[in-house]
Amino acid sequence: MNDKEMTAEILRRLRLVPEHKSDINFPEFRWCAGLAGSRRADAFFIQPRPPYFSITYEVKVDRWDFRRDMAEFGKHRKARQFSNFFYYAAPKGLIDPADIPEWAGLVEFDLGILADEYTQGMSVVKQAPLRDREDPDWGLIAGIAKRMQDPAFRFEARGMHLVSNDQLMALSSLIAHQVRVNRLFEAGTSSMMKALAIVSRIFNGKDRI
């Protein structure tokens, strides 16, 4: 596999991890809409159940790319701001665990193993520390709404049978409604996660709008 194929395969396997199957998953997630949102996460998961943890994964399939990542100060500032856990995800043996910063963890994938819903070939090499995240800001809300409107995201959600076309059309409106009605940025993280929990129920076919 080339680098692009390995990255895609690792992202696919992350979705298969049992702990993530019911999570809201935003691949290629930008932390806000527009030009200011140039920073992105390879995968951003939000758990729709207490304690509503959020987890960011940065996929690395090239050792030199990882070293460049380490040298770029502030690259993952937004990810760390809004994530309880931050992990690097890489092919087995690519990254020395000693090189992982103290605020991050490392998961490895054995890409020589065929992956399905029962076996992902993943091992946690270094556990990421639990971090207190900040309350969501308008940039995060805009990034989520924009990602939901992305045709590629809608196509992927349909292909995984997570949500119907009608439900997909309503997702961004639902978040906007929750922001307005519940004054989420006055109420803080708890109300924001309740709104996202509603979205997750729609994803899983338990609710319709």
C-alpha cells in the first residue's frame, strides 16, 4: 500500500474499533469553517453517552512526517483544546513510543492482518492521558455543521447505513436549533453534548426529525 492507502485503511479500522462504533465520527475534521479552519484532525470522535469524551486521532504513515509534526509548534492546539484524549495512529513499528509527547498516546495497526468488525489489528502502545477540554466555541460548531453538509460525509454515512437522506438533510439544522434554543455557549459543554447525543440517536436510527 502507498501512503494514501495506508492512511485510508487506518481510518477505516478506527471506525471498526468496538469502542467507537456508536460514536459520532468526523473524519478529516476542520476545527472551524472557512479559511481559518485550515487545521484539521484526521479523525475526531465524540461519545454520545456520559461522560461524553471526545477523542482526536492524527494518522502518521511516514516517520519523517511524524518528525515534522513534532517540530511544528502549536499544530494541534485546537485538537488538544477540544479533546479529552489525543492519539497518534500509525502502522506497527513506525513510531518509537519514547518520541510521543506527554500529552498524547499511540495506537498501532498491523496492516498485514485483514481487518473486519471483529479484528482490527490495533494495539494501544501508549495510553493517552485524560485531559480537561474547553467548552465548545463557535468555530467548533461551524466545523461540525460544515462537515455534516459535506457530500463525502453524507455519502459515507449512507454507505454505513447510519442515517437516511432525510435525516442527513436535518442534521445541521438540528445543531443550529440546539445552539439557539438552549443557548449552548451560556450553558457550557453539557448542553452541547446533549445536542450531539440527539444527533447520534438520529445516526443510529433511533430518532427521526
